[in-house]
Amino acid sequence: MHRNKFLSFLLGMVAVFAVGSGSIHPAEAYSTLDINSIPKLVIPKSGSQNIINHSIELEMDSIPTGTAPLFKAKVDIAKETQTIQEMLNLDHNIEIGSLREPSAISRNEFVGLDKSSGRWFYQTDLAYDTGENVPDEKSAIQIAINHIQEYDIFPADKLGEPRTSELTSGDGIAEPEKVLRRDIIFHPTVDGYEVNGVYRICISIGSNGDIVAVEKLASEYERVGDVPLKSESDIENDIVDGNYSLSDAHYRNNLIATDIDINMYADPESEYIQPVFSITNNDGDMNILVDAMRR
């Protein structure tokens, strides 16, 4: 897109999960791929989409052209099932539910597995968290890494740097604040690309260092080919038609987009990891995602 080209669109506020970029791969033959067989990427929109009318000025000097890689999760349902069974000491006859309809394996434990992508989760009821002897952040990170390695959940050398968050009770004023569990979250990249959507490993550490939740929502992957990128006019049409996701930290009316890169996007119920355009501004507080594949 050309500098000082002004486009005024009515855009809604939509949340996105991550911002980043990857390098464009050189053009390779993608004729062996049946583009139409790849599920169309649907990027979720937030309920606030129609709250604010935005003017967006696009000031990118150029956009990526040619092709971008397409990846596919390496799915081994037998291995994932075995991991869950060993981790939770489950009888092989116990049925494991889906991500949308998990199985209750006890009165406070739930587990679900997506059989198309191999992603799964284990969760305990928060009501049973007591906050007794929850490990500090450093110890919790090590417990999480040890758990991932013990059950071969994901290659430890590909996890990336951990991020942490806490679930607490009490407001620190009327009653003391207490940490109930610590979430240790890893966001692996895919061939050097940051991944939007849902692509993470999360281990939750509770009382006495117990594992109270596991999210295995990232998989090892393979590159299955290269796909053609959309043109400038394709991107404009997608935005006009509302086929995008917008995050704006300040809920401003006037936005100026200055940079465009290629990210990947992962849907937890799809085996494909697909390219998206990540359009940002100089302040780094705005991100527009548009499906990058020309179909």
C-alpha cells in the first residue's frame, strides 16, 4: 500500500491474542496443494465490534508478496491419549471427552481432547483451591518444566520463555491476598513465526506444588507447502467486508497503520496453522489481523 493513502472504514473493536512477525519464505511450488481443501480461516471477533466507528489511515510503503508457508500439526492421538492416561493415572476404559464437551473424571476434574488437532486440556475445579503452600514463581516454573519433560508433553527446548500469572483471593485490604495457583505459560513459535490465536502450553501449579491444570494447545508441526498471498486490493476488500480482527488499546477513533508482517494463526480445533497479515502502528498498541491466504 502507498504512503498517505487514506482509507476510511467502519471497524469494530476485536481482541487478538499475540503480535509478532516472521520472515517471508521464497516462492516454492504450491501447485501440489489443494488450496480449496484447506479450511477457511475464521478469526473470532469480539462483542464490541460495532461499538466504535474507526477511521484507518494505511501508510505502509509495501506489503509482502509471493507466498508464505503453511503448517500442519503433527497429530498422534494414540500418543496424546497415552500421555493423558499416564499423567492422570486413568483406566484405559475411561472415555476422554472433547474440548467443547470434556469428560468429568471425578467430581472436580475434567479432561478434553480434540481428535483432529491432538490438543487437549486437564482442569480441576477452582473451588477446591486452598492456596496452601503454593510455590513461588521461580519454583513453579521449574515444576512446570519438569512436568512437561516427565510426560513428554512438548519438546522443552522449543517452549520459549515462560510467562506467569496468578489466581488470587482476597483484596489485600479487607482480607489478605492469597495466591491460589500460578499459571506458567509458554508460547512456542512456529518456524520462527509468532502465532496468533490459541497456541500455548500452560501448566497451573496449586497447593503444595500440585499440578491443578494443563493446557496442551500447541503441537509439533510440519511444513506442508507454500500458499499464495493476497494482494493489496484483497486486503482492502477484507477490511471493508469486515473479515478482520482489530485490537486497539486506547479505543481511539482515528488509527494510522504503518507496518505489515506475516504471522501464523492457530485454531485449537484445526490441524492447520495458517498465515495471517499482522498490521500494526508505530505505537505498537494496535493490531489488525487479516487472513493472508489467497484462495
